[in-house]
Amino acid sequence: MRLSHRGTLTLLAAGALAAVPAAPAGARIIEIGSATAPGAPSCPGNPCQAVSRTTGYQAKVGAKRQVMVAPTDGKIVAWTITLGSPGKSQVNYFNDNFGGAATAGITVLKPGKKLRHKVNGHSPLQRLQPYFGTTVQFPLDRTLTVRKGYLVALTVPSWAPALALGMDTGTLWRASRPTSACAAPGKQSAQLGLGNQVPYRCLYRTARLTYSVTMITTPKPPKQKG
């Protein structure tokens, strides 16, 4: 385990083959989505709300836009999620109503017109319950290529206690639900297939998805002399 740059205890996920690799010469390691403290997930409070059956990304945090946009080309090598600690009855409720045990992964989206984003890559799904109440980092066995301007979203086919509430009105996230299902959290809209392209028109205010991703930038070629 290590102490993260955000000052919270970060656990390297059990079973990971390796920790986050070092950056090669000329590259940088950056964290997408950690510009400001994410806030504590709502569970086990009242209400205990969770992200459910969708793919979503943070669009804005206060005055900061493009929170989950890659600033340059590179490779995603890990992702981190801060999880609430729902009680037994809350876990049973979510399991029974949202497709089983809590799982999540990350998805790389190629932006499209009118908020229609295309799945360009995704990580394996991870079971989350062993890490409830902690901040956990999942290194990737296979890195995900990301281009400048691409989005990195959180995909939750079941549910995840990874939603901080009570943020300011300028904090908002988008989900891959159709507009007719913005208020239907039980309807499946998680984007798990490469090439899937759907609109991300459901906008949720005053809430924050508590995840980030670690990226190694692509080194720039050396300048030619003379």
C-alpha cells in the first residue's frame, strides 16, 4: 500500500500483477480527475445513493471543465476509486435491485457530435465490495490508449457506492442514459462493447463521481538539430 498524492490511503488491488510502471524518458505521469478533492461518497449516510447501471463521466467541478478529458496522447495504466461503506441492508437492497454485486471499470470514449461518444477501449471490471470504505487503485495489466481530447468514464453495470453528494451547483456529471431514462437508475445503459456509440444527455448536478485515472503521456520526439 502507498500514500497517494491526495493524502488518502490508497490500496493496490489484490491480485494485481504489478504496480503502476515508471514513466519512460520524456514522459510524465498525470492523474486525470483529481484536480480537486472528490468529497466523501454518500454511503452509509441517509440518503445512501450509488452510481447504477450506466457509464458516466464528470463534466464539471465548480469552475473547472473537461475534468475527465485527456490533455495529451498517452496510455492509461491504472484507475482509482473512492468507495463508501454501505451497511448490510443497503448492500442487499442494491444487490437485489441493480443486478447483483458492486462492480466497475473504466471506459475510454472518443467524443462525438451532439454528445454521442464512442467506446474506444475499456478495462476489465473489478468487484468492489472487498474495498468498501477505502480508496483503491487498480493497475491495468494491459494499458489503454488515449488520445488528446478523449474522455475517460466510469462504467458500472450493476452499482457502486462512488457518488459524492451536496456539491455546488456547478458540479455535474453525464450518463449514457437516454433522456427518457434519466430518472430510471435501474435501466441498464452501461457501455461495455467496443464501438458502442450513444448520447450522454442525462446531466446530474451537485454530485461527483469519485474516481480518477493514472496516465503516462506519450513522449514527444526530440527536436531535430540544425
